[in-house]
Amino acid sequence: MHYRGTNWRYKHNRLHEDSFRYALAPAKYWKSFGTLDITIDTSKVKDQIAINLGTPENGDINGIANYHFNKLSVDIIQITRIPKLSSFAIFLLRIEFFWLAVILISFIVLFHVWKIYRFRKKNPQKKVSIVAVLGTIVIPILFMLTIIMASFWIDASTGEPYASGRESYGVFYSFLYMPKYILIYVIFSIITDFLFKKLHAKVI
């Protein structure tokens, strides 16, 4: 008996999960089973391969692997592709897009803090810091855009055919958290401005 099968792909994570599955479970209900010889040829697959049958009797998992069984070893044979990623792509995947965005926006936040400091050094008596106010509007928006860019950057680093793109589409829902990020940064700016105002008021 010959037939052609296609791979199974799970698309709902950051990376596509590609595997080929073959069900052996129905053989449990055969009147007799005998032995089972399996040959798996993955020599044309450029990525690393994982097979849930254990160590082959001879051959290589990433080439031609031969197995021999006297009984059913598993209910489903699963051959899974392990994506071949660069060290940089693996690093970005471990950080994930939110924390990557936090790291990137931190440089802008530090610049904003420095500008608040400079403003309060020159204007310690002013009630309102225009620099602090502008930052509370601009920086949360930049943070949201950075989150989106970070997610697409991770997808670009993994590349085809590994990146599913699903999380990058879902990242647009992050705008629902905008009020939360604005509130957090307003509180941060108020405290920062208050401390610098108090510091320079003492100097005067």
C-alpha cells in the first residue's frame, strides 16, 4: 500500500510547529501484529528533526533512520521539524516582544528624565513642567509603537518558513492597554518632576 501524506502545521504560536504524524493505534485491534519495520528518510530536510520513536536501530535521525519493533512502541509516530535559527533570533525569542520594547523605550525614558532635570534646574519655581507633561503624552504612544515594531522585528529575525505572524497580528490589541501605560507614566513623571523640583529648590 502506498499513499502520500502532508505535514501537520500548528500556526497559533510565534513559530510554526511542523510535524508529520502517522497513527499506529488502530493496529491494537488487529487479530495479529507481528513485527514492525520503519524507515524514515529526512536527508532532504535542512532543519534538525525529532522523532518520538527513540534511538534508531541503525542510521541517523537527520538522514535515514531504521527502526524495528516487536510491538507497538507509540500510538502515533511523530516527526517534528526543529527550526534552525540564528543565535540572535533565539535571543529575541527568549526576551519576547514586550520586554524588548521595554529595553528599547528605556533609552527614551532616560532622555526624558534628563530633560526634566534640565528644565527643573532652570525653572525650579514653576508649578508645571511642560517637559514632563509632553513626555506623559508622547512616550506611552512611542511605547505602543515600539511594542508593535519589536514583534515584527522578532518575526523578521526568525524569517520564513518559521514565523507564523500570529502574535504580530494580535499585538495590535495592545492599544487596549494604552490608558494603563499612560497612567503609569503620568505617575512616574509626577514623582520624577517633584523630586527634581525639590532638589533644585534647596540649592536656591
